[in-house]
Amino acid sequence: MTYQYLHVTRAENLLQVLINRPEKRNALSQAVLNELRAVFSAHAQDDTLSAATLTGAGERCFAAGGDLQEFDSLREPTAVAQMARDSCAALDAMRNFPVPVIGLLNGDALGGGAELALACDLRVFASHAKIAFVQGTLGISPAWGGGADLIRVVGGSQALKLLARADFLDASAAERVGLADAIASPERSFEDWCGEFLVPIKARKPQVMRAFKALVVATREQRDPPAVRALENAALVTTWLHPDHWAAAEKVLARIAGAAP
């Protein structure tokens, strides 16, 4: 199967997925999210895989968040709620993928891009990569299950701080709070460093990696019941439709338009 925005390859027992939208800083449009859901769903029954990787094209951004120019048209509660559900389903295809999904953060992960990074089981940062939950600066709350993921990874107090302050964490700071599991050396190419990092993971047998991932999924589901997801979805609808969100979004869109060639 071919994809418009993804480049999907296979390297032995490793599935490799690349978001190929560098001209938009790998922004997550609904089409990109739908393709992510499709590719991970299509390979979920492949019992020869030991792991999957997800990265972005270029060096600037892993994913710059949701595509504001597209999502700006969502003005009705039902449409916002449906967008959140569809986007959550895309990230859930990664969260529930039967083997570990490793995020290779070639660049910054911002807003929805940070949620995408946290939907991965492990995160490897390029030395220059940053992560930030900037949703609050747009007057909205996390939309795609990333709020619950953030709390699970760093704890409630740290998550609240990152959400409220919208801090940009460099790779070292991300590692200190548990968002980065490894940082690539700047003295080597990111691709080469990640290739070496993945060697022992690829050496594990598929059935072993499936067992590891099943344990992670089962534990997460006990801690993050459906009520948490429903609360997150409802909060997004409320904040998305508030005038403060539209005012913030208009400023960002004007800045984007001004920067266009």
C-alpha cells in the first residue's frame, strides 16, 4: 500500500514509518493521522515484527502539532469531538500496536507532536530536539490522549507544570523528567546512532517483544480507564470552542501567512 504523507519501509523485523511533510514541519493533518492509523492497523497482525519506529523528515521537526490551517475550520462541538476521537484512534493504533513503537525524534515535538511522541513506547531524541506541550498557549487542552500519557510518564505535578508553563524542554531536560529514554550523540548522524541503538532491540524475538508490549498495555489500561479519555475529550471541546482559542489561533495563522514565501 502507498501513502501520500508517510514513507513506510521494512528492515528485517523492524517496521519503519517516516512522516514525510517537511515543508509543513511534519504538521499532523487529519490525512496524516488517518495514514498513521492505517499503517499501524495494517501491520498489527504481522507476527514477524519485533519493533516499529516513527520519525519525521528533515532535522527541524518530528511533528509540529496539529495542522492549524486545516483544523481552524472546526467550529461545531460535534466536529471538534469527532476530530479528537479520530485523532485518538490514530495514536491508539500506536499505543496498542503489539510490539514496541520507538519514536526517533529527529527534531522538535510540539503540541500534538508531543502527544504523538508520548504515544510511542520509547523516545530517542536528537541532541537538538525539544519537546513542548504548547496547547495552553493556543487556549486549548491536550486533544489526543496525550494528557493522560504525560501524567503516566512524569507524574501529575510535573505534567501540570509542563502543561501550564508550556516549557520547551531540550533533550537533556526531557531525559531528566523521563520523556527522553536516550539522546543521540551530536558527533554522529542521527540515523547511524539510532541504527546502533536499535541493534539489541532487533535481536529480540518477535514473540518476546509482543509479551513485553502486552504487559505495558495491560498496565496502562488499568491506570487510564475510559473515563479519563472521555474527560480529556470533553475538555478539548470546551476549550476549543472558547473565543480565547480562536484569538490565539488567529495570531499563529497570521504569523504563518506572513512567513510564507
